[in-house]
Amino acid sequence: VVSTQSTGSSGINAEYGGCQRYQFLSFPKKFRNFCIVRMSDQQGLYFRVENEIVTAQTLLKKSGYKEEGEDGGLSPEGLSQKYETTIEMGIAMITLMRQLEYSLSLLRECLPGIPVQALVAAPTPPPGGRDIPKPGDKVLCKWGDWQFFDSTILSFDEAKMEYYVEWDDQDPSGRHVPIKHLAVNKPPDEDEIGMGTMCLFHQGQYGAAAHLGRLAGVRWHQGKITQIETNAAGVKLYSGCHTKDANDGKWVTYKDYCPTFHGYELDELRCPPNIFDILQSNALAQDNSANVATHCDVYLSYCPSDSRTDVKSGLATAHTDTGDYDSMTDPMQLKKDLESKGYKVLSNIRNPHNQELDLNKIVSCIRNCKLFVSCISDEYANNENCRMEIQYAKKTVRKNLIPIIVGNGGWNWQASVVGMLIAGERYIDFVKQENYQEKLDDLKAQVDNLMVEAAGKPTAGPVLVKPIDNKQDIFISYCWSNSFLSKQNNEVKVLSGSQFNDPRRIKALLAEKYKVWLDIEQLTSGQVTGMFEQITDGLLNSKCVCAFVSSEYAKSDNCKMEFQFATKSLKKPFIPICVGEDMGWESSVIGALVTGAGHNVINLLDVGSEAELLKKIEEIVDKVSDHVGEVEERSAAEDADTDAPPAYNEVIKSRAPQVGDHVISHHQKHAYFTSTILSFDATDMTYYIEWDDGDASGRTQKYNMVALNVEPDDDDLGVGERVFFPQGKYGGAANGNNTGGMRYHEGSITATNVIDGVKYYSGEHTRGDADGKWITWRGYEPTFSGMTTKELRVAPNAMDALYSS
């Protein structure tokens, strides 16, 4: 009658039985899939009764639903023990189960003769939690001459791969919409939008037409991103152009038409669903039928036009002179070389009758593979199927991924969605054919390592691979923009520094004497949480940190996270080493932490020769030995006896809220208010909160939009640091939705001043009217000044948030 869907967050806010809304906070993860209901944030259960789509609420009204029922002999004490929760939660569970059982019994018994079934034809939500259109969702759909309008999905026809919708403006025409002409009306994730991405953008409005029974609304259009820039507040702005014009049958004479769009924020754009996500239900059906043809060790994802073999066989069109392919790495040769090691490798499965790509089988292959290898190039990034493959692999089924670079040497893919998806990951550069064997050995070693780690583990989820020996002497913390080798490998566009103060090169010299942790050698997951977890693990198991500080380092959120977590939370000993080109970092929070610890900085700014570098290496080794000891004095037994990392309650936390903590949290339009943490979901780094003023909306917020409501330390603050500051108050709502309180806002510190031993901070809003912030409230000022630590708040460190969870 109904199907199961997990919420993906610790707080459940769903409509059970379709008759009343219940909220069960801090719901135990073990219990989530116990509830046999289809959960939806807004719409609840949908049923098909004969040929009509109705909600469960409508059905239950017919049946005379009441809340009485039996608890089936379950006890709150028994449930609280089984699911490791409180007696109160046990009572809540029994209440839920009682009402579910009663609701279902009424549907079966009180409506005899009416065929009632859940809309199981809707696509099954993927385990990665990505949003795909389903009945009840608000969407934008194509109608007529390449315009898109607001509507609601009523059903999905899997055989035809099309949705049946109801237009918000009540237009009765054009209600059958193919999947490629529809998008969920919800802002995309940042890593879904890059250069060249197809998206929907709003432009123009239309009036009501009474004679057609149509209301007014907003026009949306298909566009392509051509420029991405960041404004002064750090907000990304997207510009682009229409993908269709009059030659394609598009109507271009409506009011406000312009062939381009400029300065749109992420929440003003929409993205169509990944077809692979929608085909997931077919993949699951094939899995359930024991079809092993799509099971493999490695799925090799590549663009056919990058393959000399595919071009010669007529399966792809050449993107360069045919002769150039002789100097390019052929993905099909990589496939053969991996197969020679005994691995089963699948890629680009085609229909034998027409040689078209078989998307259903490709979905099954990716889902059932142990490892996903992507052959990245400019052509790969511009190919829609390739983009869908890597997005599905990383964001939906969360496969371990090895990115390798092929093609004819272009690097424009770095600004695309593909580049965003592998940002921070180590890739293998196969562009130069003369290095093929060396790079192949590297690839085989990575595949071997990941296969060993994945042995015996489920293939439908992420496998976070950690080094076999994770005890390290030194953790290297640095910014890629300061690495000469990183610039040589085209990993960054601009270098600040030189070959004589490159942290990666210094790591190689230190590795001759010590065990050293370096990101590009250790990180094996491109998932954000997986990356943070592995960095956390590296810091926990290292004896000291070499922090290569610079202006670029101080401006990098990830570098600041590493440094603050290591020095403030874990209390790791650290050696500050100045690189880059200036000392601008000294006025930042990094400078405050270094100064507060009383360390002398090892300055590499003026190092200009090999001899000078080696002399500085001796100075670094001397500092490291204070914390690690001389190599000859340390035995393997001593290494093995290294103290285990402290439990989190033994760590001095600076920023990470936990359940029950009082916090400042974002609500809407870049305004922040006081609340209490009810739960934390480490899978998507979100907190579920309860507002102090009783407001029931906007209760799920990202970790960096929530700040512990306690006074920060002086060394948490510095010039350029992001903070939350109070400005203005608000009264309670007339409808009783809230009781009023203090407003907080996101700001950036621009200056500090010490008077009579007290440090005062001044700064400015980081968001303004152009960012969608409401600035007409009473008491608004564009700046703040003269505030102390008692008035300011700081957001949690992602590593602290993960570690405390």
C-alpha cells in the first residue's frame, strides 16, 4: 500500500497517515526506516483511487479517521532500550506506530471495493538524497514555445518517461511533460552549476487570461552559464544566455526579453534532474532480479570523442585532427591495461541493435561497480552524458572515484561542474603520452588499494579509504596557491610563492626523515564530509603540524578550519612557517593564534636558492624534533604505543554546537535569531533547531549558518574573520507565529582597536540588498563598531562539528 523513504536528517517533519502533522525531534537513525510510509516535507502520502490522485487526508476523511488504537503490546521502556533513546521518545514511537497501523487498517477495511495503492510508479529517491521530481513536487515545466512555468506533479509514467502535471495558473493544456523539460522548483547545490551548465532562469512575467481560465505568473527560460564571478560579499553571481532563439521556435518578442542574463544568484536558478537518478528505479529492479551482467570492479567513464578507438570505429566524431590522437591517451587502452590485471572493467554500454548508449544499463553498472574512474577533459565536461555519469556516481551512489586527465591538454573543465565535483582531489595526468607507463603504474596502485579496502563492503555507498599506517609524525597544512608544484600541475591558476618555499617540496625533504601526512597523497574521497573526516583523522594521528601560513592561507576557509581544529580543539603542537609573498596573514585570526601561542615563525619569504632552502629545512627539523624526537631514538614499539586520540569530551571545543546547546541560527533573508539545537546530521552537515520565539519555519540549517551562543576567544577573531553581530530587534507576530527577539547578522571584521586593555572590533555586513538581504528594518546600519567578544559569535568549524557528532 505504501513505500519506504528515509528522511536523510535526524529530525523528521512529515505528515504521517495524511491526517495530522507530527514532529519527532532527534529521531534515532536506527528507527527511520522502520516507518513504512512515504515521507514528504509538504505533501504527505499520495494515493491513486480509481483514476483520481488524492491525498491520504482525503481518504481518511471518508473513512471517519480517529486517533484511538492499540499499541500492540509495545512498551516505552522496551523501545527506548532497543533504539537507545529516551522514555519520551519511546512513547512518541508508540503513538506513531499506533496511528500508522490504524490509518492503514482503515484504508483496507473502511473503503471496500475501492482499489487503493501508493504511487509506486514515481521514481525511487536515490540513497544519496538528491532531489528528483516526484508526485506532489513543485516544478518548472516546458510549455509551448520554449518557455517554462510553475506546476505541480500529479504522476509519472515510467514507460514513457514523462510527468503529468497541473499548472499553477490553471491552464488545462500541455500537461504531459518529458523528463528533460522539467526541473524541481528548488535552488541547486553550488557544485551543480559551473561554466557551460544548462539551467533555467526567470525573465519576464505574463498576465492572466480570464477567457482561458489562466492566472498570471513568471516566465522561466532555458539558459547556459557563460560567466561566474564573486561579489565583494563573497557571493557567486552567474551570467549567461538563452540556449534557444527564434530559429528554434522560441517566442522572443515578449516584454522584458533579453538574449542574456546577468548577476543571478544561485537561488534564482534551477537545474533539470539527472536522468540517471530517475532511471535508478530500473537499476534497482535489475539488481533485484539478480542480473550480474552490470556488476564490475571498475566503471570507466569517458567521452567517446577522446578515444582513438571510438573515433576510428565511427562511434564518435573527432574533436581534433586525426593525427593528434596518436599522442593522446586512449581511454579504451586504459580499459585493456586494467583488464590485464584481472579487473572486470565496464564502460559506455551500448544497445547492440543501434549502438546508442544504454542508459539503463549504465546506471546499473555505476551502481554496482566498486570503483568509478573518470577520464576528464574539456570534451568530457561538455558532454551531457559524461556530466550525468560523474554526478550520479559522486552525489547519488557516492562511489570512490579516481579522476584522470586525458584529451589534448585543455583545462577549461576546471571551471565546469566536473571541476567542482573533483575539487580538492588528487588526479592522475595522462595528457602526456610519454609518461603513460609511469602514470599507469600510479593508477594501478590506486585501484589495488581501493579494491583491497572495498573487499566485502556494500557497493552502493561510499568507502572511505584510510592509509594502512595512519600514525604520522607531521601533518602538512598549506594552501595550494602557495605550491609551485601545484601550479605546474595546473591545479591552481595563480602562484603566490616560489619553488624554494613550496610546501609540497618541503614535505618531500621532510619525508626523508619523518612520516608525513600530505593531502594529495592521503585523501581518497571527493565527498565533502569524507574529505573532512580524513583530514580530521590525519590531524588526530599526527604528532605535530607544520602550518605553512600566508595571506592566501589566512583567506582560505579550509586552511583556517584545519589550523583552528588542530591548535584550539586538539591542542596539537605546531610549527608556523611563513610562505607566499607577504606577511598580510599576521592581522588575521591565523596571526592571532600564532602570536597567542608565542611561537617564532620560520620565514621562507626571502629564500632564493637551494642552499638557503636546505638551511631552513634544518631549522624546521630542529623544531619538529622537539615534538617528535630524533628518528634514531624512536623504535617501532614507541611508535605503536603512541597515545590514542582523545575522546571529544576531553577536547577543548571552540565552536561546535551539540544537541541541547543554545545557538544563533540563520532563518531567512540573511537574518539570524536565537534557537536551540535538537539534532545534527553529519551526512549533509545540517542542524535541526527549535526557535526561541516559537516560529515553526526554517528549522534545518547548514553547519556554517549556526553559531554557538557563547563568547568566542580573542584568538577566534581577526581582520577578515566572518562573525555574527547583533543589530536591531523585532516584535512578536500578530498571528502568534513568534514572540520577538534580537536580530543577528553576518559580518566581516575590518578593524580592531585596543582601549584600556580591551579589544574592540568593527566591521560591515557581508550581505546587502543585492544579496536578497532585508535592509529596511528599524535600526539597520551598513557597519558595526566598538563591539567586544561578548557581543560577537562565530560559526562552528566543520571538523569540530563532524568530530563532536
